[in-house]
Amino acid sequence: MLIAGGIGANSVFAASWDPYSAATNKDSIVNSRHNLTQSFYSAYGASLTPRAIASGSGATGDSALTLMNLARNQYGEVCVFCHTPHGGNIAVAAPLWNHTINTTTYTTWNTLAGTSWYPGPSSLICLGCHDGTVSIDSIINMPGSGKYSESNKDGRGNVAFLNSWSSTWHLPLGDDLGVVLGCRMCHGDHTDNPPQGAPSFRAFTIGADLRNDHPVGITYPATGTPNFNVPANENVGKAKFFGADSTLNKSDIRLVYSSGAYKVECTSCHDPHGVPSAGTGSTFVGSFLRKDNAGSALCLTCHDK
């Protein structure tokens, strides 16, 4: 298929799993959607959105970024939305964590075996944005001097503190706050998808009801349990993992140690920084997965079916 001016679709759509982003999805988190400092609509060609290239009209990438800057503080630093070198969030056991952790009670379900579960630290850090209730720019330690608030460690975001940087909207990813404003105000489920070059964020917005999601914070079945594979390697007190050797690599599916047990968490299958699909310089595995799920390869890493 060809679009506008004979440009091949694959040359515009940076990766099949992220078709409406001009991010290259390779080499670094800087080149992925998890870089919240920019709109990747401005990263392709003549600063036009992929949809604008296809239709011959639409907003420029610069104006798309201007709209994005209305939705969150533009800190100008990629890592600061999640991490800080000092003054990290002690409410969650995550490396130098800088983002607000949601104190919402998540709704979960019991497994067929009657096992209960609840998100652990390696899932709460992801849900801090992806449950759709916390402002995406809600952090503890802003860049520069004098913009630190330890009290912003949990909740949904202290707007007064966030306004000390910039009086923007400070939107959550979803629209689950019971208010009109949220990223999905523009990135919602529209019949014209993506509307005005804005792709739907529905799949990224998990919500606080986790009953339709794979359980996280659940203890992995003991060795010898039918229908489950046994991890070949263990980094004692940190992770058990499925890998070709004793080195824990980014591409290895892992069970995270928490509260005295090895558990399935968001980071068991996902790496927010991206995992090269075929070695250094290759496009990241889709959806920030550690392993491609073609042929259910990721699922069958744990599940013996």
C-alpha cells in the first residue's frame, strides 16, 4: 500500500505494533512512546503527523507538541517522569522512583484455584500511569532546585505542587477520574481512528478494575505444579527467570521477588525501556514486551500447554 506522494506505509509507520507513532522504537527509551517530553508526530518528515502525511492535511508536529504541553508539565527530561537521583519515593520498593503511586484499592479476582492476588511494587509503578487515575506528570522531585514535595509520593497528584512548574491540565492517562479531562479526551475510542492524528489510548489504560487482566502480584506455582514450567535460573532474593544462561537479560521472562515469594508482575513480561527484537539496533519487541508472543511463545514460557 502507498500513501501520499508514494511514501510506503512501512516507512511512515515506524513499527507494526505502534502504527500511528513516528518513533523509531529502537536503541533507547528516548525513541519510544515512554519519552513523555515530546510528541512523535514531529519526528517524521516535514513535521507532519502520520495521518496528515496520509491525507495531505492536518496539524504540524510542532502544534501537536504544543497541544501535548497543555496536558502535562514539560520537564524537558526523559527519565524524570519515573526516576530521580535523590529523594526517591519510599512508598514503593522501586529504583529511585519519582512518580506518584496511586493509593486506590484495585479490584481483583480469585483464580480457579482460589488464590488471591494484588499488585506488588513492580506492578504499582506501572499502574501509577496506566490505571488512568494519576496525573502523568505527577512526580516528587522536579528538575532544578527547590521543587521537591515528599508528600506527593502517593494519591493522584497534588495539583498545587504541579502548578508550581506550570499551570497546565496535569491530565491522567485515562478518563477514570469521573471528570471530563483526561488524555483520552483526545486519544479516545473514536470512529475516526486515529482522530486528527491522535491514536486511541484505550489499550494502554488498564483502570483500577483488574479483573479483565492477567493477575499480577500472584505467587508463581511451586515446582512440580502441573501446567507450569520451572524457571531454570535464580538470582536469589531478586528474581527467578527463564533464560539461556545464569545472566538475567532484558529479554528474559522473570518472576519478581516480593514479600517473601517469587511473583508474576508487570515487569515479568514487560520492560518499559524497550527490548531489541533482534539484537542491538533492532526495533523493540512490540508493546514493550520482553519477548515476542508470535505463536504464543511468551505465554508458553510459563504455561505448559
